[in-house]
Amino acid sequence: LSAVDTPNLTVRINSYGGSVFGGVAIYNTLKSHKGFKTVYIDGCACSIASVISMCADKIVMYENSYMMIHSAWAGGIQGNAEELRKTAELLDEMDSTILNIYKTKLRDDYSVEDLQALIKAETWLKAEECMEIFNDIEIAEEKVVAYAKVEQSDFINKYKNIPSDLLNEIDKEEKEKEKP
């Protein structure tokens, strides 16, 4: 990215998330770019992808796109009590890092405590809801009408509060698969 010399940078996101460390590195790299950054959330920016979107000078969401925020996870945990306590402390530090990044975009009239409650609850936000919480968010005039195909079990098993309209799309695809 340091080799890209452009006054405007466009980033498009459609992601269910990934590594906190990798995502923070992407956020920092994009944030350090000198140009004006526009992030489009084409379908969803879940988990660390929502954090990456905060690098933008302007975030553009579609009426039917989502941002999902939640506390950091540690998958596949195993170890003794001491190791698990260390993991819990690391997760607390990750949550603090994530919150501090969200706070860079937090509206003055929205409380940090309310944002923390949304994070703890694993909250799926549509564009209008994001505009009530974060600065520099716009709703795109056109709608996204295509969805990436995701195997239901892969998607449902990862998150607990998936919005019903997304579940309905997944169910429709599953029923279409079952037809002869």
C-alpha cells in the first residue's frame, strides 16, 4: 500500500471477520495511507472487518448491508487454568483495542457504555443503526441485490444473533438445493 500514490483510496468489504491481530494490522496500514479513504460495506463487515472499516474517512453502507460487532473470541482454546486466565486477559486487551478503534468514529451523542453493551451482545447493525452510533457513515443510493453463497452450517455455527432476513436468504437457498 505504501507504493500506492493516490489521493483517493476505495476499499470494498464483504467479510465475516477473521484474526484480530491481522485485522488490526490491516486497519493500521489503511489508516496510515495519506489519501482520502472510502470504505464500502457491500454485504457485511462482521467482527474484525467492522473494525477495519473504521479506517475510513467515509463509510458507505447499503440499506441491506450489515456491520456486526462483538467481543473478541479465542477459538480452539485448550490448556490449564493458568493458561486460560492468560487467554482471558489477552481477550480483555483485544476488547480494549477494538473499543478504542470504534471510539475514533463514535458520535459525540452516543455513549461508550451503550457501545460496549452492543459489543458484548454481538449486535448486527444495518446502515441506519450504524449512522446513529458512528460518524462518517452514508447510505448508498443503490441496493446490493446479490449475496455470496455461504453454507448454512458454516455461517450459523459461527454467530448467535444472525438477523432473520439473512437467515431467510440462507433458508431459501437450502430449499432450492433440495429441489430435484
